Amino acid sequence: MDRFEYKTVTIKQKGTGLFRARRVPELENTLNREAGDGWRLREVVTPSGAFGESDKMILILERQSQPAT
């Protein structure tokens, strides 16, 4: 049976204002760096803050764990 391990990475979003687009400048670099270590993106969570806004993203990453010896 395949076994997986999980990791979370929190990334701050840039930009302000209730209806303004937010930017995530380091997203691509973060994903590529983690992929180099065998992690792949499983899910993105944007926790709600005031008025439903979110100033961060939580990346949930997974990779196959090594079999126990």
C-alpha cells in the first residue's frame, strides 16, 4: 500500500483592500523549490480573515514516504 507524508507551507499574499486583487509573488519559486525535494501540491487553503479576506495561502504538499525497513 502506498504511504504519503504531508507538509504545509504558509505564503503571505501582497496587496490591500477589500476588492483588490492579491498577488503571491513567491508562489512559483516555492512550488518549484518544494518539487525539487519530491513534494507536489495537493491543495491550497485560504483562511478567512476580516470580511472574508485572506492575507495568506496555506499550501498542502504531499509526497510518497519511504518504505520502513
